Amino acid sequence: MTQYPIIHINGQVSQHISVLDRGFAYGDGFFETCRVYNNKIHLWDLHLKRILNTAKQLLIPIEKDLLENQIQHILQKNNLEHAVLKIQITRGETSRGYSFPENLLPNYILFLSETSHLDIPSWLGGVTVGICNIRLSSNPTLAGLKHLNRLENVLARAELKSESSEGLLLDQQNNLIEGTMSNLFLVKDNTLVTPDLTAAGVCGVMREAIMTIYAVQLNIPVIQKKLTLDDMGEAEEIFLCNSLIGIWPVKKCVREKTSVFALGEVTRKLQVELIRHVTS
């Protein structure tokens, strides 16, 4: 029986990488986490777009065809109905020091894991969230990118109490940014409102799909703007999203004064559209 996760490094089955790898030494790289349905990556076009954009911004010279061939190989070899594929790309291996040669070859690491169907109780019943104490740093150069430096998220996740499925993160200016592992949408006056991520946070693929595909098909307006906790308190609906969980309605936010939210019609319509997109 196959033991998961299956790990490929540069196209070969392996679980070992050099300590000289810059992803290990400096967090010099990025990653992408994809949901696989019937052995196909959902929203692959958007994932690939973000991979290429991140590589360009981080000056990592990846080979698109090589990456796609490695992905197809690991998927075809395992042929899983429901899976998670994590793609991690590092700048490669160097001796100590921050500088790197222009001809450095990136390392491509693929993690393929079996997973179950979507979390139906969270989809239907909603989840409870908390507010994390740790604040996200502002850095327009790295904002939006899913780079390997995720210590803020790790420490924020450690704050969560058992009643909360997710924690919400603010930046240093008390702007509401995202969840520890998810993006955030508010619904007000039948309009989707999501935080401006030009200075902090990760521009998730599911967030992009909701804004550019599902909301468009449903004729729901979308606004990106700076948000605060006060805006969240005035929302009619709130939901979280990422490529793995899909869309989770928020039913409660635990803070000084606990807020309760409706599991509303706009969120349900987006969930139905997402499922339709997956099964079509």
C-alpha cells in the first residue's frame, strides 16, 4: 500500500534535500498548495499564473514546461480522486551568504497527499474565528506572494483556542488583512468586500477565483479596500476561503464582545458556484 505523502524533488522520489538549499537556509523560495479533484488540479490556470508571477518577482528563473511535466508525472503515477498537491520552489543551493549567482538552478519539490472530501459541517454550519494578537508586517515588495517566510502565520496559528477554526490577522495599522491560512470576504448590501492586500497578506487563488470567476458569473460586485474590525462588525455575512477548504461561512467571531453572523444567501450562492465549477 502506498504511503503518503509522496515527495518528488526535481522529478525524483526523495525526502532529502541539502542543508545548503536556500529555502532551508533563508526561506528563499515560495510555495503553492493545490486541491486535486479526479486527478486534476482545480484552478490550475490561476495557480500557474501566481507561480510564474511570484517567480518573476523573486527573481527565480523557473522552467514552466519542466514544472508542468513533473506535476503531470506525479499525478498520473498516483491517480488520486481527492488529493492535495503542494509545490515548493527554492532558489537552489549555495554556500553561506545572501548573494547568489545568476545561473543558479532552482529546486522543485512536490508533495502529494491523499485527502477527504470538503469539510461539509464547516461548509454548511459555518465556523468560529478569533482575532490573533500578532500583527502582520507591511512590505509592498513581498505583499501578495506566498513566499516561504511564514513565521507570522505559524505564531498566529499557535494562538488559536480550540473553539476557533481560524484566526484573523491585522497589520501594524490595525487593518484587517486575512486569516492565518485563508482569505476573508465580507458581504454588505449584496456586495463582496475583501481587504486590500497591497502592503501585507497573501493573494490567494480561491480569492482570485471568487473575484474574477464566481462573482462575475453571479453578477455580484466586488470591492477591494482597507477594512477594520468595525467593518467586520457591520457585515451581513462573512466567509473565509482558500484552495483546500473552499468557502467557509463565519458564524461567530470571539473577541471582547462576541459577534454572531448570519449564514447568508450570497455565501451559499458562491459555494454552489464553486461546486458547479469543480464538477463541470
